Amino acid sequence: MQATVRGFDPATGSGSVFLDDGTVVGFGPAAFARSGLRLLRPGQRVAIGCDPDGAVVALTLATFPLPGGAGQPPVSQPPGASPGAHARSG
């Protein structure tokens, strides 16, 4: 699933993103550490992976594959999201 960076604190490695439906979802330093990135900027498009409860556990640039190699837990879409589906509001 993709999202847009809402804010990022480089000192803590945590921040938040806007999902395409406008929902704000936060992420902690562990998710950022898995990304291999050094910085995120507001407005940047990212790919996110979530655990079964919907918490962001991985993120990276939208054009990069999500982390999840051998020995790492798999990441998935948030609950209720389906691949390729676009949220509609209004």
C-alpha cells in the first residue's frame, strides 16, 4: 500500500503518513530503521507494510520493494485493504 509522508522527526526516527483516504497513521523508529533510508520529507510517496493490527512495521520509497527478506516477519496491507483497491471518499 502507498501513502504520503505527513511528518517525520529525524531525531527519533518516527513520523506519520496520510493513507490515500486521508487517514493519518503513525510509525515508530523500528519501521523507519527497517527502511534503510536516512530521511523522509513531507509530501514524499512511500510504500508501507502493516502488521495484522494495522500498525506500520515497514516503509520505503514507493518505487522500492518493502523489506521482508529471510528472517524478517512478513508485512501486509492494513486490515480491510485489498491490493489495487483505491479508497473513495465523499
